[in-house]
Amino acid sequence: MRRAIEHSLPFGLYRGDEQVGFARLVTDYAVFAYVGDVLVLPAHRGRGLSKWLMEAMLAHPDLKGLRRWNLATRDAHELYRRFGFESAGSNTMDRVEPNPYGRRS
């Protein structure tokens, strides 16, 4: 896991000194990002923290203009649909920006 984090853009959720959530992105910072390992500890679920974590990742200034986001999930499809992800297979979802640079088609 340490190696995976070293080669990713990690995000953490903290309550004081306690880490209560985590997610990471694998990205080239130009075109593509893979959302991985999104989790919130059970005692802290149901408070909108997963939504807030996704909002923070999607708003990160180094990730503006990406054309494609991808992820795999077994049970959180509805969470990701709120952020524009659509099913791309049984457990995978994509978010595609058709015009990320504001050019007219």
C-alpha cells in the first residue's frame, strides 16, 4: 500500500489526529485519473464524508481539464452517479468530459 500511495495523489479525511477516510487517484495530470481505494471508517459513515471526499478530488486544481475519470466499485454506484460517472461494465464506471478545454465542437 505504501508503494501504491507513493505513486498516487492521496486524499485523507481526519477528525482531529484520527484518520477516518482515505482515497487516492492514479493520474497523468493531463488526460486521465483512476479513483481508487475510497473508504470511510464505518463509525463515520452516513455523514456525507464520501461525497465531500469526491468533491475535493474532482475540484483539485491539478486535475482540471482531465478528459476521463475511471473507477471500480461493487456497491457505491449511486454515490458516483451523483458526480457524473456512468456504468462502463459490471463494476466499472467512467466520467468523460466531452469538451474539457472549452473548445467548440
